Amino acid sequence: MGQRLGQHFLVRTSILDRIARAACEEREPLVVEIGPGRGALTAYLVERAERVVAVELDHILAAGLRLKFAHTPQFELVEGDVLATDLRQWGRAVVVGNLPYYITSPILERALALGPLLKRAVFLMQKEVAQRLAAAPGSRDYGYLSVRTQAQADVRLLFSVPPRAFQPPPKVDSAVVLLTIRERPLVEDMSAFVKFAAACFHQKRKNLRNNLAAVYGEMGDFAEARLRAEQLSLDQLVELWRRLRELIGGRAIGT
């Protein structure tokens, strides 16, 4: 069942320990684990946290978790879809997970939506996606996902994980990423900025004038208009967003 849902179970103990230590540098009051599977990482997390809430969709795996942690008082199981679960209900937490490749982006969105309630997130994911999250402007991997994530969090690619560390082995390399929410919001309206960023990268080969023309017209004499979004840093995109909002009286994308 787990493999049908896109899960590849991490079994290498040294990596499980490294992930738990990255999530819990000190003993944590609360950790929310997404997709605990067979509980391999969970076993390390309960040693480093006062409370571990594990959200598991697969009812067969959930039954196994209940048995495995039946005598672990700090463990709490929520059987259900993480995309339909209100992660805010437990308050400020560290979020950890071995993310199935096919729903990595939606889970990232759910985690980032926690805002200040997200103390940090440590995710194991496809290495290609991890590189996109952490990418710098001008690089091949830099795009909407980079800007969308970095607008809310500091992103660190911690280490790579080879296929042989999993059972069954995936066909791609994986990596562990640490997300730390910014103490001060980068923009005053994150939802509007995210929609602006999506428009900027809508067709990556086109320049900003072409991608944003439907909302901002000819963009006046903005020097950035002739550039592609991947050529601008996050700070430059934020500044452009603010200037364009002023230009059209705040009626920007997402408002």
C-alpha cells in the first residue's frame, strides 16, 4: 500500500538520526510528522520531543504505528490526509516528513501557510526539487518555487540521500532541506506577492513585459521589463512588485 501511495521508506539509521537532529536541535515541545510510514523516523523523533503528532493516510500503516508506539506516551497518531488536515490546531511546531514525490509542492504550501506557527521544517524530498527550493538567481534551477519558498523561509539544503538508503529504492536521488520561517515577513501581502511571482515565471523564456502585460500594460519605462524573471533576485522581485502596485493604485495581481 505504501509504495502505491508513492512512499519509499527510509531505512538507513545514520540518515534517520541526522534528520531527527536537524529537526530537534534541542528537545522540542512539539513535532508534527507528515507520512510516518512504518515509524522509522518517528522512533528517533520521540526520543527528542515531548510530543510527536504523526499524520498518516494509509490505514494499514496507521495500524502498524498504533502497535509500534502503543507504549510511547508522547506519540499521537492522526489517521487522515495531511492535505485535508488543519496543521494549525496543534500550535507552533516543528514539521518533519519524508515527502512523497507526487505531492511535495502541496505539502510545502501547507507548511508555509502556517507562517509564524512553523518553527522550522525538515523535509526529505526529491533532490531536483530541493535544489529548486534553494536555488540562487540566474541558476538553472531558479524559478517560481525558489522565490515562493524563499519569500517566507530561509532555505538550506542539508545533505543528499542516495537511493540505496530507501526500501524500495527510488529511481532518483533525494535530499534533506531545512526551512526556517523568516521572523519578519518579507512583504506586507504574501498572497498577492505569490500570485505576482507566479505570473512573472508563467512562461520562463519570456521577459517580464510579456508575462505581466495583461495586468500592468507596457510597464512604462521599467528597466526590468526586458529581463526574464530568473535574472532578478528575490529582493529585486519584491521591489518591482511594490513599484508596480503603486503604478496601478494597488490593483495588482492577487488584490
